[in-house]
Amino acid sequence: MCGIFGVYGVQDAAALTQLGLYSLQHRGQESAGIVAVDDTGQARASRAMGLVSEGFGDDEMALLRGPIAIGHTRYSTAGASAIENAQPILARVRRTHIALAHNGNLTNAVELRRDLEDQGAIFSSTMDSEAIVHRIARAEGRSPEERVANALRGVEGAYCLLVVLDGTVLAARDPHGWRPLVMGRLGDGWVFASESCALDIVGATLDREVQPGEIVAVDALGMRSMQALPAAPINRCVFEHVYFARPDSTVFGGSVDRSRRALGRQLAQECPADGADIVFAVPDSSNSAALGYAEASGIAYELALIRNHYIGRTFIQPTQAGRIAKVKVKYNPVRELLEGKRVVMVDDSIVRGTTTRGLVSLVRAAGAREVHMRVSSAPIISPCYYGIDTPRREELIAAQMTHEELVRHLGVDSLGYLSIDGMLSAMPKEPDGYCHACFSGRYPTDIPSEPELLRAGGAAPATAGMS
Ligand code: 5GP
Ligand code: SF4
Ligand code: MG
């Protein structure tokens, strides 16, 4: 998964982009980058491994001049996390530049890359996104948006793109609309972002979503919209609302806080825990869902797990310490609240089950008498091919165990998951406009023929994942 942000027509666009990327840090912590274009058409890039706060020094920011900028935060778990895979990509072609930032995963990246390589294209990264840059470089069109539209015909899978092409900023969303992308106004300028929380930080006002299949172009001629790609069934990612997006964002036209609370209320209805003393969240991703659960059940909401906010994702590797130690670095239970209590622990999802198992034993060690686990999504049983790094099926605990085995394995007194229908009923807009393949196993499109190769962006040997 990744976060993308872009600005057109505001001075110091790069500084605004840096701010926007801070708000999208949760969508990717592996690398961050900004490309800025100045008034003379000169494009400059700065990319670094790690967090936004580590990536851009004052000297670098001073070089990123101009009224146009796009930025990217990247998240991937597979293979090498390498600087050549950091985005935005900046290529110089036909005496101008193409800059591109991508959120999503292409499902035909292997085929696209092979075709381009057969035609003599040379790739400098293992990202699927680079194939789009090559296609834009080769595409013809009377306008920038037509050129990008022509490049995108034949590209399959999930993408939200921000592109800078010779002084025009373009935003594109695939016709299925898996990933979110919004646009807003800032003075006379335009701002684009994966989530609306990034508009807030720069003081922009939310205008609307970029629609599935739409290309928006902004340049000296103004803003133009083109419904560029053939209509397709809408498959918004339900997991954006369940886990990924920030609760202070509006995603797919609805508040994430509101949908998470609705998920929690629905969970309380479907999986009550009668007689429990307290309900608490596994912070932070399930805070809102646990609040909803407490609201609907009438059970007292407590902050019984405290999360340490200073732990980087890679601080402790699985090989360096045992499961419990790893969990303990991140969470500490409040003994005062747990001792002797029958507790409901709410989390948004269970993937491998390792964190959950560690947490349950931590909560028990702090004195909880009964632990009732409630999950505000359905069991994850299938991998995602549309931009979220769910592991292979063999590592998905709910795909490997029966309900009774899971209860024993996690060490809980009871375990309740939300139904798929219950989950979809909490989403904004109509429930059949959502992808739920990782929960149902029903993929809305053909799945990739070579998923392992795809994880490497279509490049062999498989060295890096891209999302
Ligand atoms: P598990 O028990 O499966 O090891 O971990 C479950 C926790 O992982 C939950 O708290 C959930 O919020 C979190 N989670 C779910 N999906 C992802 C993801 O894609 N990346 C990360 N870092 N955490 C995730
Ligand atoms: Fe989202 Fe799951 Fe569909 Fe992937 S498979 S796009 S995570 S709902
Ligand atoms: Mg979590």
C-alpha cells in the first residue's frame, strides 16, 4: 500500500507535499519521495528510505522549487526495500519529464513488463509502476489526458496515479476504483491525495473523489475531467475502511470514523459478549470499532492496552526476539483495569494471528479472568492482489484453522468475527460496490497468472514487492 499526494498551482508546492505526506505516513513507512517542477519546467526529485521526517533535509527542500509537486509514501513487505523502488519515478523523455506516483497493484504487470522488454525497454526498478511510465512515454495523444488514457488502456488491476507531464498534473483512478483518491482546492490551486486527512493538514478544502475510470488534468488551461476508461464494476477496497485509512479521513465518500463505529455496533449485534465487564481496543486501528461495540452493547469502554508510539515498524525483527517480547515492546496492558475482569478485546482484523496470540497472553498475565476476542471484519482467508500486502494463504491463520482450533491457538474464551454482509452494511454507498476478495475468496477480476513474479513487479528474480 502507498500514499500519494500532489499539488498544482501553489507556490512551494514541495513544502505542502511534505506536509501532506506526513498525513499519509500510515499508508507507507518504507520510503518517501517528492518531485517538484519549477516555473521553467525543470523537474527535481528527492527520495529517501524511511519516514517522511527522516527523508527531507532543509537543503533538499530548498532545491525542490516550484508550483507543481507530487509525493509518495511507500509500503511493501516482500523482498528488498530498495531506494531504486522509491517513488515518485522521474523519467526524462522527448526533451521533457514524466513523474509518476502510484498506489495499488497491477494484476498484469508481468505481461506488461515482458511486452515492453521485448520492444527494447530497459527497466531501472522492480516496480510494476515503471511499466506505466514506459507506456506514457510511448503513448500518443492530442492532450496530456488523452496520452495518459491511451497509456492506461491495457493496464489492469488497481491504480491511483498522480502524473506530471510537461507542466500538467494528472490524477487517474482505475475503472474499478479499488483505492481512494480525492481532490481539493487551495486558493487558486489544486491538491490531490489518497485520503482527505492530507488535505486538512495543508488547509485545502475537499472538492470530491476522483471517480473510477476518470482522469483529471490541471494546468495553465484550467481543470479538465475525462471519463477516460471503459466503465467496469466498482470494487472499492473494504479493507480501507476496516483497517487502512485514518479515521479522520473521508474515503469513498464516507467518514472512516463513522463506518468503523458502525462496524463495531454491528459486531456487538452479531457477536455479543453478555456479562463482560469492559471492552477495549487494540490501539490504534480498532479504537473507533471498539467504541461502536461499547455503544451498542452498553459495556464500559476502557483504555486497557497502551501502545508505545515510538516504535518503528522494523524496530524488532521476528528473528531477534520471541513473539511475546515483540508484542510487549509495542503494547502494555493496564493491570488496574484488567485484574479479575471478563474482558472484550476488539481488533479490526487478524492476519497471521501472531500479534493477537501475544496480546491475549499479555492480557491474561495482567489478570483478566476471561478474554473474549471480537474482530470487526470477517476472517481473512485469501491474499490480496490489489495493493494490500496480505501474505500467502499458507500464512493466513483463518485459512489454516477451524474456528475451534483458532480459539485454542489464540488462547481466548470466545472468538467472534463480523460476517461479510455485516461488514459491507457498515460501508458508505451501496454494499455491492466493494471488493471483499480477501474475506470471501471471490475475486472480482482474473487473478494474476504468476503471483510470485507479480510481487516483484514482474521482474525476475523476485527481489522486491510493490504496493
Ligand atoms: P496478527 O494477530 O494477525 O499478527 O495481527 C493483527 C493486527 O495486525 C491487527 O491489529 C491489525 O490492525 C494489524 N494489521 C492488519 N493488516 C495489517 C497490515 O497490512 N499491515 C500491518 N502492519 N498491520 C496490519
Ligand atoms: Fe481490499 Fe481485500 Fe479486495 Fe485487497 S482483496 S482490495 S484488501 S478487499
Ligand atoms: Mg491494529
